[in-house]
Amino acid sequence: MKTYRALAITLSAGMVSTAGAQVISNGDLTGPVGASIAPTDWFSWSGSVDTCDTTGPFNSTGNPWVLSPNGGTFVRGGANNFGVNEAFAQDLTGFTAGQVYTVEFYITNLGFNGGSWNGEDGFWRMYADGVAFGDTVTLSKPIAVADDIAWTFGTLSFIAPANDFELAIASQWAGTTGSAAYMGIDGINIRPVPTPATLALLGAAGLAAARRRR
């Protein structure tokens, strides 16, 4: 029984060690609120994203913005059909090249009031060292100007291109009328995806331990 327990503990410790090896700073996107200000530890990658709280900047709705379940400040990025894709990025370290990872996040569509309540559908696109690896789901703006914005939890998987690489996150337009899409994102977290072999070993160790206890 001790052998099986030791195996399970060793494998679990290895997974925790791997998970703790990646470094993503300020995934909460905390920073000074303001236009054209990227959150702390991030930098503008294209255009100029904004760090926002419930009041704005550029909150043109009839009520305060709703914070994501992550809380605190979040990032707002605009995109349109003229090639504007506001984006921000961070240089990440401590990964394992070729390892599969999952990015977790909250996203929303903030809408836009440009004389009348408008705005377009939009989404976020993520890049590793400049190569796109996935798009979030496409979100529509709130129906009415006074409607609360709704946050959606999402995940994207990618293969680390190197031990150290640049992660970039860019707003994208998916509209039809030419109005801009203004997207929000918050609570960014990255975790490794266990290999099937590791999961099988953990499962076998747990099953064997359970049988021994009987």
C-alpha cells in the first residue's frame, strides 16, 4: 500500500511542480485605470488597449459595467473592419517547449454608444510568438444600452513554441455594419494539460491503492 501511495504522491508532486513552473505575471490584469494604459506587467502589442473598472474609461452604457468573476480591473480592446485590432502582450518564461497548455479567461462584449447604441460582434484571438493558436467564442453586444454586460468563461489550448515566448491577445471584429467591436477580457490563467500517460498512471495508482484498502 505504501508503494502505491508513494507513486501517486510522486506523480502528483511532479504535476504540481510542472504547473508551478510557468510564469504569467498579473493574470488578474490589475493596473491603473485609464485609456491607452496596458495593465501592470503587460505591454501594448497593437494599438492601445485600456485598463478599465466599472466606470470606464469609455463606458457609454446607462449603468456601471459589471466586473468579471475575477474582480478588479480588466482590459478593453477595440477592433473594426479597417484592420484595427487592439492587443496586449507579455513575455512568458518557465514553460516546456512542445508541452500542451490551456489558457483560461473571462471575456465580454462591452458594446458601444456612438450617437446611438451600436457596436458589433467580436472575439479575442491569441498568439504564441506571433502565431495565432486560437479564437474565443464570438460575443454580441448587450441588446440595450442599459443592459448589464455578461462575462463568459472560456479556454483555449496551445503547444508552447519554446520555453520562453510571447503571449499576445488581440481583439477581433466579426460584424456586418462597419461599427467597431469593443471587447473585454480578464482573469487570464495558464495551466499544463497532463499527458494521457500521466493520467493513466495516476488512475492506476489510485485504483490499486483503493483495492489495497479493501
